[in-house]
Amino acid sequence: MAEDAITDEVCDLNPFKGIRIRANDPRAKKKPRPIRVFSFEEMHRFAKAAGRYEAMVRVFTDCGLRLGEVLLLRREDFDGETLQVRRTAHEGQILEGTKTDHGEPDAGRVVPVPATLAWMLEAQINLNGHDCQLLFPTPRGRLWRERTFYRDLWKPAQESSGLDIRPHECRHSYVTHLRAAGVDDADLAEIAGHRVETMLARYTHAVGKSSAAICQIIR
């Protein structure tokens, strides 16, 4: 259950690691947490509520990155049009590669950056100054810790926007809307950092926009 909570980004550490529970123990069952899909308009409104951190939040909403991937982005990872996702962070530790890499020499992936976000990232780099290597440092120029990120950035944006969005729901929404818009499954899976089968099983959700198309096909 604790491992699931970490995946859901509810907590950072598993205090129960190593403890064994019988598979048929009825107390060990966890009710699935529903994943909600938000529109890009809603997610951009949420990002705007983050104030000076708007560009950082837009990387979640417009690029579909995981939390650990966003925290460790460096200025060198942005070339004006794409982001190179090559490493991830957890509790201040730097891990080469991403969650779905398996020791490949060319671990990582390339994610396209929309024009508006590209402009924001250029402004962010100029604001940081030449001495800062991190794309999104803390106010003190350091690497964000997950708990500090939620406390100082994400929760205030939730309160200000009135939208209870979770970081991973931005990723689900990103994949869902792009697939519904006709982006090729193989390309989208590569951009998201998943196998096609995994992406289709976990990251695509109904958006309720097909009824008219179905009625046009069936006469």
C-alpha cells in the first residue's frame, strides 16, 4: 500500500519496506484511486496560479514529465524546441536515466516543447543566471525535495486555482488528449517514456468526444 502511495505521489518514503503481509489478508486491500483527466485550459489555469513557478508547472502539463524528471532538468537539456529527459531525482539523489530505462547506453528520451512553453523556459533561464545549471532551482538555488515542492509550490497553486490537480494527473491528461487528437501511438509512447502497451493500458482515458463521430459513421 505504501509503495502504491509513492506511485500516486501521496508520500515519498515507504516505512513498511520489508514487512510481509499474507496475500489473502482482507485488510491489505486498497481502493483504487481514480485518475482524473483535466483539459489543457484547466491545467494552464492551474499553472498560472503557481505564479513565478508557472513555467515549471507547464512542463508537467505541456510535456507530460514525471515529478522526478522535472526536478532535475538542467538548462543544457533545453535546446529551444525540445527537452532531453536523461535523469531523475528522488529525495535529493540524482539517478541517471528515467523510470523506464533499463541500463541502455542512450537512456532517456526527447520531448517536444510547445512554442508558448519554449518562450517561458527561455525567460526562466535568463532569470536563473549563467551560474545556475538547474532549470528549476529552489529560491536558494538548490535541487527541490519532493516534500518541499508540494508544500511551497504545488499545494499553494491548488489553493489559489481551486483545482485539486495532482502532478501525475497532468501526465495522464497529456497522453489522453494527444492520443484523442490523433497523435501516433508509437510516437506518443516514445515521448512519454513507455511501451505502447503500457501507455494504452494506463495512460489513456475516455474524454467523451466520440459520440458525434460514431453517429456520422453509422447511418
